[in-house]
Amino acid sequence: MSTAPTVLPLNTGSSIPLIGLGTSPLTDEEVAPAVVAAVEAGYRHIDTAARYGNERGVGEGVRRSGIPREQLFITTKLDGVFQGDDRAIGGLDESLERLGLDYVDLLLIHWPLPQRGQYVSTWHTFEKLFAAGKARAIGLSNFKPDHVATLVREAEVLPAVNQVQLSPYTPRLAERRANDLHGIVTESWSPIGAGNDLLSAPAIVAIAERIGKTPAQVVLRWHVQQSLVAIPKSANPKRIAQNIAVFDFELTAADLSSIAALDKGPAAGVDSDVSGH
Ligand code: A2P
């Protein structure tokens, strides 16, 4: 089983591990042992958010794992209540206090909330946090192509990452093109479908049976083979280990096209022009 995840370069000069542990909706109590299991399985990337209410548990898991802080890549996300007027400074400080850390590796604007019109101003605060070293990289989450275009026009520091809901059912082709145009890494949340029927889709099951991998591994390989960072969530140590063991096999071009046929179209995904917090 692979314990050496591959990584993708970021526009900051650092890099991000292609597989990270997703932590929503785990509680503090649930997430700490999941983080320990993940580190034992070879994960070096953990994804949380102020809104998940589990940053204390993530920090506890990191400490219990015994791994040196600098070997980990930890992401958190700023909740909408901290957008605008430099409120992100206090928002990140609160997250760092809960995590027990003095910096995060990646800080994301959790949702664009375009109706509020504060994401550009929030980005300028993120640029200050980046300059101060409290966020080693800064990025976006749930930004649609027109949100990215608006932000990039005003930005001094380009976003490193845009984390969006992305799976074979919702492959977000337009978002990926827009991100690629600006050198922004695309990261997939709910990469294995968040418990919907993706893992029992006949196209996925057929590939899994043929190559002797699980459906989750086939879908996660689909992400990493296309340079999409994926953050599968599990609290189950066996599944946590399974989900990172995706670097010792490859999908064929025919596999990729049979998975591409699962696309349900943009309307099947969450719409961040109307949703978010
Ligand atoms: P559990 O936490 O019980 O393992 P996503 O990351 O796309 O949001 O999906 C998370 C869901 O997928 C959770 O319900 C999680 O359940 C389940 N899951 C995670 N890993 C696997 C796996 N390897 N096989 C099957 N289901 C999985």
C-alpha cells in the first residue's frame, strides 16, 4: 500500500499533497482519531474549516499523531461572517487558536457570497495574511468562473487553489478551465460523491472489478490522474488507508471516457451564486 502521496506544485513555490483527509461533518471528538489514522496511513494533508466546528479536534489529532508540524499541509476556510473590512484577520486568528497552530498552509474564502460583494475586499486581507506568513498559501472555494475572473482582475497575489464540489457526476469542466487559465490548482470536495450512488455506478464498479481496486479508489484515481487534489472524508481507519492507496495503478483512456459519461451536467451541483455561508 502506498504511503508516499504525490504532490502538486502551487504558485507559491510550495506544493500540496494530491490526497488530503476531508473532515466535514466530523465533530472534534470524531476528527481527532481520524487525523491520527490518516497520518499513520501516510496522509500529510488535512482539510478543515471554521464552519465545520472541528478545528480543535483537528489540532488535537495533529498533536496526538506526533508528526512534526512542518511535515503537514493544513487547510482551513474563512466563514462568511468574517468577509469584508479586514475581519479575516480576526477570523484566521480564531481558527489558529482553535487549531493550536501559528500558521496554516492554505487559507480559503469558503464561499464567494457574490450577493454581498465582499470577496475582493476579503482577498486583499488574505494578501496581508499571506505576506505576514500566517497563511503560507491563499485561495478560494466554490468560486465560479466569473467570480474567479472578477477576483483575478483585482488581485496582487493570485489564488493558489480553488476548492469546488467535484466528482464524476459533477466534473466542473468550466471551473477547471477557468482555474487552469490562471494557474490555480483545482481541489475537489465530496470527491467520491458524499454518500450518493456514485460508488455503485456500473461504470465505476466494472473498472473496480477488472483492476481489483475498490470503487472509491477508482474515483480517487480519476481525480489524481487529472491533477485534481481530492479530500475524501472518512472516519473509518480502513477506508482512510484505502483512500490514499491510489498511486500504484492507472486508469486507461477507455476507463476515463466511460467515467466521463457519468457527467450529470452543471445543474446537478451546488450553485454558489445562491448558496453559501
Ligand atoms: P465513512 O465516513 O463512514 O467512511 P465525500 O468525501 O465524497 O464527501 O464522501 C464521504 C462519504 O463516503 C462518507 O459517507 C464516507 O463514509 C464514505 N466513504 C469514505 N471512504 C469510502 C470508501 N473507501 N468506500 C466507501 N465509502 C467511503
